[in-house]
Amino acid sequence: MEPPSSAGQADELPADEAPEADRSMSRSDSGSGDDSSDGLSAPVPRCPLTPSFTPRKRTTSLSKTEPPLLRTDKRTIYTAGRPPWYNVTGTTFKEAFVIGLCGGSASGKTTVANKIIEALDVPWVVLLSMDSFYKVLNKEDEELAAKNEYNFDHPDAFDFELLVTVLRKLKKGKSIKVPVYDFNSHCRRKEWKTVYGANVVIFEGILAFANKELLKLLDMKVFVDTDSDIRLIRRLKRDVSQRGRNINGIIKQYNKFVKPAFEQYIEPTVQVADIVVPRGGENFVALDLIVQHVHSQLEKRESTVRSALASAHQGQPLPSTLSVMESTPQVRGMHTIIRNKETNRDEFIFYSKRLMRLLIEHALSFLPLKPVSVETPQGGVYEGKRLGGQRITGVSILRAGETMEQALMAVCKDIRLGKILIQTNHDTGEPELHYLRLPKDITEDYVILMDSTVSTGAAALMAVRVLLDHDVAEDKIFLLSLLMAEMGVHSVAYAFPKVRIITTAVDKEVNEQFHIIPGIGNFGDRYFGTDAPLRLQQLSHSSRSRRMAGLWRSYQALMSRYPWTVQIVTAGSLVGLGDVVSQQLIERRGLAQHNVMRTAKMMSIGFFFVGPFVGSWYKVLDKLVVGGSKSSAMKKMLLDQLCFAPGFLGAFLCISGALNGLTLDDNIAKLKRDYPDALVANYYLWPPVQIANFYFIPLQHRLAVVQIVAVAWNSYLTWKANKM
């Protein structure tokens, strides 16, 4: 039989049982890290262009990064990039979609948030907890907190001013810093978490709807409604195990502050909620509705930047911010070699590196220098120059831009490096931001942004927008590229007129595929020696996979809206498919000898017996075993196999025999012959499948696994049922 898919639908910890360090703030693996560079212990001599700051180690692709926002058993959520959040002028035109989650303490808000994130399958998601914004307590309040006399559930306990400021910046796509609150010492830690903007922001807290300014920032308001007894049990477990409190103090605080605050400040805000989710993370229908609404809103906000860039700025003179290296015989000779399609890879790399070195040297001449006097070994004074500002930071646009890092490091000693991965979505043709790693304290630095080629300027626009969102001054950004198209130059200069654009050559045209003409070919493929045809095959396969994923999401949406109907139709279809497989693969009848009437009979059993009875049993299971933990899932599996499976198999074989015209005596004889084998086969198949499903298969794939196995099982059952 097909086992209950609901048995494995939720295996995360209940609300507020996650480790405390993870609840204050989570993010996708695409934001800036606070540990992106570390100081060196010994002083290192500096080149004349290096200002007087402590040298730091370089940040490379192998740098340690913070863990992703959410990991499942088999998957990490950063499977796609962030599409443009700005228009052709470089200004932000679409804000993040902000979901507010409100509910009583330990109601399951964090669990609901994590399940929404997992079901969304959107990589650029930020989970922001209101717990991070408790006010710092003074000595008097600390003494009250130690005695469980301080009201942490009152609006005055939160720093709403800071919270509104942070959420407003996050909604606009800006990078922000979030405080980390220590519940043991009741103070903020010294280190703050750095978070970058996202497509979706999920903000959760007990008083998420209590402030009018906060409500204005929320695009969707969800209230998580959980029984008060369950919330109290969860709070006891959490505060004892994670916050070092005693049970008597917790109960005292609950009765004196938590419960009255819920009744006065939290429960009334259910009136402003767009969606109320009873039972928290166990309510899959409500969660699916939320996910579908968010997907529809994100689709409305999509835009096309690259096509707009391709049609703009035609026939305009080149901007004054562009600097092209002098086309000396040496430069033209190197361009001739690297543009030649017959040039082998070794020569291509060698002359590309030479040209990069010249480009970097040329770019450094545009940095502001201040006069400085130094004493020579002979005792004389030399009037020289030194960088008149902060440090220099190099940022490469992966992957081709990374090839320019060696030239930059050869010229600027101990320079800090950052990386931005921007790739083209081959379905939409738009650039998408996949990964971001910037050194800390980059705000005052001069940033050298490197990419090997710039055609339409779409990727360069996105990279510059990222730097601006990290508060880098526009006039401190230098965009360097070996080769640019006029279109790309105009696009960047029009959107960001203060950015200095530096290149070795500018070509006039871009073809329909946005390739530079005459151009240099695919620089990354030629430099790294990758196989372009193979990659195109992989992209085609990836596109088919995305279409299949879209069909699966549509099926899940129908299941969430019409669960009973879809489950019955699915059961009938799977039983019918099982009979087709049985006749063609097991009995080898062939198409000409296929018994269509038998398949129709088996489908009717699926529609009128399997679907309704199994669906009703699932509902009974949910009432008998409450919760979505792995232990609960195992209990459901045992109840299903020990209590339901024996009777269900017997009834299935009897009904099949009756439809095939067997008399009562013949049906009993057939049942005695086939029932033991079918029951043993059931126990061989379904318990291992369900155990693997609960422990190794990601949540969003479990129903698919069950249905695939169900086809094989139904093939066996229909063969048994029709074996005379």
C-alpha cells in the first residue's frame, strides 16, 4: 500500500527549540562575512601606493564563509541567483518581499519560517528575528531579570527604532548589521552580523505587528496560532536547556508577564493578519498557500535589464569617465594574439596576463595621490606621492574577472580581495547574483572592480550596484576590463556617471547573443580551457530539470488547495498505472493483448477505495500522533504498517476478486493463497522506504519518492489481484 506521506512532512525541531545562536539571525550563503580578512602579526613593507594601515591577509575563493541560511538532509538552498533589483539607471526599482510572522512565545514562528524558506526554493532569503533587538539592560533591569521580574514581553523591551531602520534598509536591498543578543547575560554581543539584501525577507517576533511603522514595511502578515499549553511546554524546554533558567522562575515569569502580554499586546494583533496559521509548522495547507502567494508576487516583480541596455545609448559619444589605454604597437600586438581564434591556450594566457598587468598599472594612475617627503639613504629629501585616502580593495566578477587578480596583487602588495559571482540565466537572458564575498570595512576603500570583458554592461551594473549597496562611494569605484563594447561603456556610465571605466580597447558592436564583435570570444572558456559544447548540454539538461520542477510545484499547489480531490485522483491514476506496468512488464502481454477493462477496474478501485480509505486513515494518523518530528514520523509508520496495512491488503484483494467475477469460495481460497505473500512483501518494501524517506530524503521530495515507489507496489498488487 501507499504509506502516509504526511508521516514525513515535518522533521525539524518545534518552534524555539533551535540553537539560540541560530535564531538571532540567519541568511543565505551570499552575503558579506565579518571574518573575510584577518590581520597579520608581523609588519610587512608597503609599496608607495599603499597607505599607512595594518596589512591584512588576502581573501580568496577558499576563504571560510558563514553557513547557508537553511540546509536540508541532501540540499543547500542557494540553487539559483538573485535577478536584477534595479533598472537601467542603476537605481533600485523593486523592494524585497517582506513576510511578517507574529505569534505568542514558542508558538512555532521560527519553524514556520524555516518551512516557508524550504518550500519557497528561493536562495536569496533573509530570516530576521525580533529577539535580536532587545534593548540593552541597565544594572537595575539586570537585577530584575535575574529575579525573573523583568518583562521581556512588553513593547518597551524592544528597540523598535533600530528594528525599523534595519528592516527598511533590508527591504531596499541594502547591506545591514544586525545585533546579536545574549539571553544569558541580557546584553548585546560585541560582534554584529552583516546581512545583505534579499528577494524575500522573513521577519518573526512576538510583537511583529505591535508597531505601526513595522506594519507599513510588511507585504504579508502571518499570525501563528498555537494552543497555550503547547507554548508553555515548549518555553519550559527551551529556557531550561538553552537559557539556563529554573522551572519555578520560568512559570513565575510566564504567569506574571508572558501570558498577560500575550492577551494584551499579541493576541489582538491577529486582526491585522492576512493569514492565520493554526498548529504552526504542522499546517501544510496554510504553508503552501503562503508559498504560492509569494511566488506569484516575485513573478510580478521580475524585469528585463539586459534587453533594455541593448536598445539604449546607440550613436552616443563615449563618456568622459572612460579611459582607454594608448594603442601602442605592443598593445595592438597582444590584442592580435589573444583575439586570434587559432591562438593556443598557453599563448592566450601568457599575453592576457601581460595585458592585464599593463591595464592595472594604467588604472593606478587615476588614484588620488598626495605629496609626501621622504629621506633618502644619502640624507637628502625626495618629494614623492602616496595614496591620498583609504586602502585599495580588488573585487573580481567571477569567473573571468578572477584571472586579473594576479596582476593586481603583483602591483599592489597585500591588497584585500573580494569576489562576486554573476551568471546569465539561460532561460531569461538576465544576469543573476549567485555569490558575494567582500572584505569588511570596505566603505572608505578605493575599489578596483575587475571583469575580463564587458558587452552589454549588465553584469557590471549589478556588481557596481552591489558595491553601492555596501556604501562604497560611487567615485571610488574603478571598473577595469580587457575589452569592452560601446554599449557596455554607455550603460555603466549612464547609470553610474562617477564610476571610472578603464579598458585596453573598445569594440563597436554586440550581436544578438550579446557577444562583442569582433571581440575576443568567450574569455573564460579560452583561459580555463573549459568545453563550451559540453556546458551547453548541461545547461539544456538544467533547463529541462527546471521545467519538471515547475510541473511538480504546480501539482503540490493543487494538492494544497484541493487535497482530498487530488489525493483520490492520484490514487486512482497510480493504481491504473500500476496495472499497465503489470500487464506490459511483468505479464508481457504487449499492446495488442492489453486488457483495457482490467485497467479500468483497477482504476475504479483506486478512485473509490484506495484514495478515500487511505486519505481518511492519514487524517486519523495525524490525530493519533501529533507533531512533525522524526520520532512522530516513525510512530505513524509503525501504526500504519501494523494496524492499517493488514486489513487494507485483505480488502484490496477481496474487492479485486469480486470485480473479476470470483465466487465467495474462490475469493476466500485466493485470499488464503496470496494474502501472506502480499503482506510479507509489504513489510519488506514499505518500512525501509519510509525510514530512508524520513532520514535521508529532503522534505520537498518525499511525496515524489512515495509515489514513485507506489507505482512499483501497485504493479505488484494488481498482478497479485488478477493472478488466477
